[in-house]
Amino acid sequence: MKKVKKAIIPAAGLGTRFLPATKAMPKEMLPIINKPTIQYIVEEAIEAGIEDIIIVTGKGKRAIEDHFDSAFELETKLLEAGKLELLKEVQRSAKVELHYIRQKEPKGLGHAVWCARRFIGNEPFGVLLGDDIVTGKVPCLRQLIDQYETYGKSVIGVQNVASDMTHRYGVIDPGERRDRLYSVNRFVEKPKPGTAPSDLAIMGRYVFSPKIFDYLELMEVGAGGEIQLTDAIQKLNEEEQVHAYQFEGTRYDVGERLGYILTTLSFAMKSKDLRQDVLDMMASMLKEERYASAFEYRGGVDHGLASTAGGV
Ligand code: UTP
């Protein structure tokens, strides 16, 4: 069986939930503290053993290519200044071959993956969404590759979500289960509230056999007016079984605003330099908030007083 050595990162979406920030800047470049989201994803692919990555970009996404370009002047300056840790950080993504292709119109995730078909050729490959970060002991993509290389079936990363959240995801109707691996009866894209076949949601990591391109080729616009990857996965599952794997790790949805804030806070909590300051800041914000709402509750409307209270 061929090894999985290539991966696609679709990053050509419009990022409308982050407008106006994403008018001229790709949402995949929004930083989580000091590192752009897409760099975390590239690093996951490298750790998973991927040798070639193709990033699907679109209009207004030049910053992604510039970010991963070698920065000779910056690197020389860091070297001269003896800032070797920073230099190592800047050079981290140099361990992989990065390629780019343009999706001329954002016609959906399925279409973005299809745009990379010539680069992939007749090999199995990974897909990592450009706005989903996953952390954990074993890189999420590696966990899926291990399943692919054991069973020879395409495999989709899933995790449990709250049952009132299933309408925001692609969801599986699980069949047989072996430990964390499921066969799948059906894949459903964004089921209407209350109709989801399970709470196991597709989470932005996939390993596919190249056969998926045959279905993407035939796909028409589906839910939300876009060419949906989930619809092609459903077809592929009917021809050659597709597995779902409940991966270990924490998944952060950086593509929506609350998820972005939570991700930033979680990463700050893990940072030795930032943790205590952020905790202190949050504690004082909470105190301020409680004081203000207690004051409002008592019918207070004197904002001068409330802001004095805020300073306590
Ligand atoms: P999203 O649907 O989360 O991204 O796609 P979006 O469309 O940019 O976001 P909103 O809804 O307008 O705020 C998940 C990933 O797939 C890529 C996105 O760039 C993102 O990384 N994508 C999406 C494409 O590459 N092409 C598309 O046509 C759609």
C-alpha cells in the first residue's frame, strides 16, 4: 500500500465571520498569540510525516505564501543577534515542501480539495482544514494515517459534540465500532436541529484514497450553495468503505469568533510567560464585572461610581 506523504490545506475561503479583518488578510493568518493559525497546521502535517503540502489559496491570500517564504534578511539578523530560539521558530516550516494552487472562486471545501487533484495524482493524501487546530500527544493526522495504513480505507477524524451543536457540522451515522474506529452508514452535512444521526462530528482532518476525486468531479452544489466534501465522502463510502476515527486530542475551531478567543486563551494558559498575567487580568475583569452587575441590580445608574468600582 502506498504511504501517505502528501497533504492538502484548503485556505481559500472568504472568512466572512471575521470581516472586516479578513478583507485583505486571510483568516488562516490570524495569529494565536504569536503564530499564524496555518503554521500550527503545517507543523502538525510535518510531525505526521508529510513531505509535500499543497495550500489551496485564493484572492487576497498572498500573505500565506509570503509567510512561508524564506526570510533571508530576518534570519541573518536573528543569527547575528544570537536569537537562536527565534531563528529556529522562523525556520520550522522549512522542513516540508510547500506548494500553492489557486481556487479561482470559493465554491466550497469539496471544490477546494478538487483543485489540488493534479498535485496529488494517484496517491492517498491527507486534508487538514486551514482554520482548525488540533493539539495532542500524537498529531491528529498521524492517528488517521496509522488507521489508513492498517486498514487501507479512507478515514475521517471525528469527535463528540454537544447534541445542540450538530447542525453546524458534518455528522456520521455510525455502524460497527472497533475501539475508536467506526464503519459509517451515512455522512450527513449540517443536519437540521434534532435530526442528526449521532453526535459524532467531522472535525477538519481526513485521509483519502485518490478515488475521492472521481466523486468531487461529479459533485454539484449542495448545502449552503457550495460543493460539499461530505457529499463526495458519502458517495465514496458507498463504493469503497470510509472509516471514521475518534481521534485523541483537543480540537480548536479558530474559524469562528468565540472559538478564536477560546483558542487564544487556552494557548495563553499553556504559556509559561503569559499564564499568570492572563489569570490575574481575568480575575480582575471578573471582579469588575460582578461589581458592576451587582450595582446595576440595585438599580444604580451612576456610571461614574460604577467605573470607580471597576478600579477596585
Ligand atoms: P469555512 O467554511 O470554515 O471557511 O471553511 P470560510 O468559508 O472561509 O469561512 P466563513 O464561513 O466565510 O466565515 C473551512 C476551510 O476550508 C477553506 C477555508 O479557507 C477554511 O480554511 N475553504 C472553504 C476553501 O479553501 N474554499 C472554499 O470554497 C471554502
